[in-house]
Amino acid sequence: MKNISLFIFLFILGAKSAEPAPLAAVSYISYNSQRAKAVTLLLEKHSIDILKKNGFDTIDPGLISREIEKNSCFEEKCLLRFAANAKIALMISGHVEDRGDYLLITLNSFGTDLPFNGRLIRSVTKRIPVNGAVSAREFSLICEEISAFFIASTLRSFTFPVMLIKKNSGYVAESPVAGIYSIYYSESSGGIKKSGRCSITDRRVEPVGCNQYRRLYSY
């Protein structure tokens, strides 16, 4: 079998400091009023804070928004292409609609790398009633709760790949991961197949189970 790349998929939820940090960004949340814009800024801030606490490297949303606006890159395909070019593994976008007596908030998350390849991971829509009794602090707490729920639901499905590099008679992990993971390989046709499990310590890769040695090292 030719042109094969071995790799593992890591769940970022509950990641340890030894694991590699994928890049995440809130790429663009649109709005249709000044009130909706204020909510958008709160969602961006809380989302970035939560992503950082969950082991991601992040990019300032303001920097990304300026680049997107400068290049008029507002369509989903363009946003995903922008994220992939910037090596952003997890991209969050969405919109806030001001409908007078309530706000409609939609947040979307996309994975740009394997195994998602630009596909939608999670979409959440929340309706927030708007009245004079809601203070600015309460609005911030509501936005924080929405952001936390959305990112938690995204991270239940989000994974990212770590390559296994052939060295001498075995393999080492490209990044300093530690734990037990499933091994996958990509075929020249573009397909992805699972190939056993491995244990990684100090980047050294060892198959889990004596019957896995041949499968891991025979490619």
C-alpha cells in the first residue's frame, strides 16, 4: 500500500497541557442592529475565553473580522477557505438577529482539518427575550451561558489529527501527546481507515496488544 500517512485523532475536551494545542477562532458573527452588535461582541469574548480554558490557541476576533471585511469574505465557503489557509482547526461563525422584542442567536462550528474537512460540527440557535428589566451584566451572563453550552456541545464531537512519523523501526508522534489513542491511516484515494490502537509516552508509539505490532509497523 503506497502513499499512506499514519495519524491519530485527539479529543480536545479535557486536554492535558502535554497535548498539542489546535488553533481556534471566532471568524465572523454577523448582526443587523447596534443592539445585536453588542451581543455579538459579548459572544466573541466569552467564546474565546472558554476556548482558551479548554486548551486551544486562539486568534483575536477583531483581527479576523478586519481581514474578512477587507476581502469581502462573508460566504461560508470563503470563510472556510480562509480558516483552512490560516491553519485554524476549529472555526466558529454565526449571526445575531434583532427582531424587536427578542434576539435570535445562531452559532455554527466547523472543523477544517481531518476528519471534518470543512464540514459543520454543531449548530445551535437560541432565542433571548429583550426587555428593559435585563441589565447589561445579565446580558453578559446570558451570552456566556450560550457560548459555554455551544462550545461544550461542539467539543463532544471535535477531534484533530496528530501525525505519526516513521523513525528507525517504529513511529514517533509529531506532537508531545501522551495516552492511548486509535490509529488511522489515509489512503492515496483519500479514504481514512482505522488501524488498531497505540500507547504514546514521550512521543514514542507502542501498539496496544501484542497482535498490533505487525499492523502498526507493516505499512
